[in-house]
Amino acid sequence: PPSPSHRAPSKLLALPAPTKGVSSRMGGNDDIAAFGKTLAASLAAELKALDTPPAQLSGTATATPLSQVGAAAAAVEMGATKVALLFGDGTASIPADAAKSALRDFHMTVIGFVAYTQSAMGSQGKTFDAALKAAAIAVSKSCGQLATVATESASASEWLKPTTGEVWEACRAVKKLPRDGRAAISRALLHSATFLKDVSSELAEIGQQSDGGGGDRNGIGRGVDGDNVEGDGDGDGDGDGDSDGDGDGD
């Protein structure tokens, strides 16, 4: 957890309460599936913490280093791997208590990541904060999807591996975030410049296509030297010109 010199993360929602009457017997598939959906909904709700403006730094307090956010993301990635291994064959053979315990641990790991992310915001500018927030949302949403997919079927799900891969990808993207506000702004400007360059190139290509040679409805084409070439006037504009552009169309 952050040292006392770091800002305290915002309060997040509590873990989903255990369902009454749950036993450790095998085959409680509906109960496990419901728990997975509840966990996914909790993760989505807890993202609201990122909408709360971070408290202003005071005294010797400092924002959480980005390296700790990356470490928290790596922990989420490992937690997702454990969930995928546990539910790889479906929920039929997993005791309900064991399944819910594993999901609670995974939930706590994601909560920790969101808390670290939120406590890292507020010191490097809005562009930096926006990048952090987007990364945290991607991680949390992919984890919610994993919790749903892992628990929805009594047998092995074909979607479990690709869903786990999405969590891995989102977590690894955190390590590629800009290190500070200046880097965040530079990356945003570079992205905008690249976008404008692509748009400019596409517009230039469209302009060239619009200016390209071709006959009009009266069969008038363009010769090599740019003189008009008369065709047969049938509206298809396919008159043939000779090399100096004064040939008659056929």
C-alpha cells in the first residue's frame, strides 16, 4: 500500500456480499454465475472513483509514482491468469466457496489497481490524467468481462482464453503510458499530427481522382497534349484521340 506520504485513495464500493445459503457443494453453477455478474457490475461502479478530482497535494504529500501503478497492473494480470486457470474447465467441478474466494481476491486486486491509478492523478495535468483514466477503464472493463465469461458456463468456454488475453493486453498497455505530463502532451500532439497528416493525404488522393481525365457526356475527352478530343457523342465519353489529341472518336 502507499506510504503515508502518498495521498489516500478514494473510497471504493465494498465487495459483493456473499449470497445467503451458499454451500461448498459442487455444481452451484447458477450461483457462481450470478456472483460473477455481480462482481462485473461492482467493477463498473467503482470506476466512478476516477471521476472524482484528486485532492490537492499539501505539505510533503506526493502523488503515487507511475511505477506503482504499473506494478498494480501486473498484479491484475497475474490475478486474471489465476482466474483463467481455475475456471478453465467450467464451473461444474469447482466448489462454490472456492470459486467465490478466488473471485473476491481478483476483485481486491483490481480495486487496488484503480486506487493506485486514482492516487497518481492530479499532479501532471489533465492530459496525463486522461491517459491514466483511459488505461484504468480498459483494465477494469476487461476484468469485468473475464469474471462474467469465466463463471457463465458449467463447461469450458471458448471465450475464456481470448477474454483473458484482453486483460493481459490492457494491463501491459499501462507500462506504455507517458511518464509525466510533458510526455503525455507530446504524445497527444504527435497523435493529432499523425491524424491530420493521414486526413490530408486522403483528401489529396480524392482531389487527384476528381481531376483525373475522362470523357464527358458529349464524348469530349482529353488528348495527350491536353486538347479536347471529340468522340461519337453517345454519352459514354470513350472517344479515342491520337497522339496530339485531335483524333476523332469511334
